[in-house]
Amino acid sequence: MIVVRKSKDRGRSRYGWLDSRHTFSFANYFDPERMGISALRVINDDTVAPGAGFGTHGHRNMEIISYVLDGALEHRDNIGNGSVIRPGEVQRMSAGTGVTHSEYNASGDAPVHFLQIWMLPDRNGYAPSYEQKAFPYAERHGRLCLLASPDGRDGSLRIHQDARLYGTQLTDRDTVSHPFEIGRQAFVHVVSGTLTVNGEMLSGGDGAIIRAEGHVTLTGKSASEVLLFDLP
């Protein structure tokens, strides 16, 4: 079974400095049918104006992944981390028992466009921690590159959840396939481009839940960037 969520049907928040699209219920956008899938709770597609951003605020017991699409995002937190995240890099922050941080557009003259992804941990109470790694686009072309996993294998970021996040770059007619163990499911988020997901046509901003299929097959119809979540 595949359930498609079109980009235009996502929630939206606009605050002048921020334009945010919500795949799942978030902040003032609430849909009881869109509360997440398995441990995946948030995918926010955010564009932040030059020099603006999210001031210091707190999180607890959440695995937070920042994925920059265009521009540069500056991160600072109270556990000693300060960095700038650029396209091709992925950041993971485990909020655990509590962390405060800020996220600002590192540019004074160009917007930053990024995805903020939240997953519930497998238990509460982990110590806060942080990772940031580069995953070159050349290593994602025509293959599923593991970006995050519970054991950090293959150089992926380590998350406290039995979930795996893959990224791929496809061109016209490229095909990648991912099998699932019995009882697992998937969520596909199309970052950009056009492709089919198990035969269904999707475009940038679209998402799809895949259950009881045994596999997910992605076939590019144009230059495309895709994230695939393998979930319990």
C-alpha cells in the first residue's frame, strides 16, 4: 500500500522571515490524520530570510536532523557546538535530557533553505550529543547512501532509534530499490525533481507512506533528490 501526500496539501506557516511547509502536524498546523509515521514526527521544509533565524530555544527527548538544500545554516548550542551547515552536509542533534540551541541563516544577503527532521528516540533520558558530516552528492548518484542509522554503520550519523535514513540522487531512468524486513514501513520525501515511487508519480515536496509492499523502488523521471526513511 502506498499513500501519497502532495506538496500542495502540506501545512504552511509564514512569519515574514520564515516560510515553512509542514508534512506533519506542527505548531499552529494541526491535522489529526497527519501526526507522523512510526518514530518520524516532523519534516519541516523551511526557508529563512537573510540574517534571520530561530533564537535560542530548548528541546528534550528528540532526535533532530538538519538537512540543508541551499545556502548556509549556523548552529550554536549549550553543549559547546558551533558550526555552519551547507548543502551536502547533514547534522544530527540528540536533545536527550535537554539542550538549548539557535539556528540562523549564516548569510546576510541570501536565504537558506533546509529540512528540519524530528524523530522520537527509542527511550527518554539520553545524554545530549551532536554530529555533523559531509555526504558528497557524487556518492549518492544512482544509489541509496545511508545518512543516519542506529549503529552509525557505513559512516552514517548515529541516531537513538531503530530507523534508517537514506539519500539518493537520480537522473532520468535511474532506478534504486530498497527491500524491507517483515513489519517495517517507509516514508519517502521528494526533495526535488520528478520520479516514480512503486509506480506512483511524485514531484518535489511530495511524500509517500509505503506499507506492506516488501520493497520501495524509485525511478527517476528527471534529475531528482530523494530521502527514504526505513521505519519500524
